[in-house]
Amino acid sequence: MDKEGTKEKFGDYLIDISKYVITAVLITLFFNDISSSKVLTYIIGALVAILTLIWGLFYFKKKK
């Protein structure tokens, strides 16, 4: 596999992680009563998801 293909696969992987983090945060908050740190959980989950999404999009090859 060439270097560009590897970068695209890694980008896909990071985007998938971003989706899994969002899903995990939503499911955790839905099933658990986390009243004291609910906002903090949303903020940390959103930051991790956004950062991995941006990092994953960075690795996609720009097509002309």
C-alpha cells in the first residue's frame, strides 16, 4: 500500500473514532444519572470528537 493510501486509511480510522466517542458519550449520559458532571462530560466528549474529526480530515488526500 502506498503512503497516500495509508494516510487515507488512518484518516478514516480517526473519523470513526470521532463517531464512536460521540455515541459513547450520548449512551453513557442516557443510561447513567450524571447530574454533577453532565456539562463537563459533554464538553470533554465534544472536544475529543472534534479534535479526532479534524485530525482525520487532515489525513485525507485532496483530490483535484
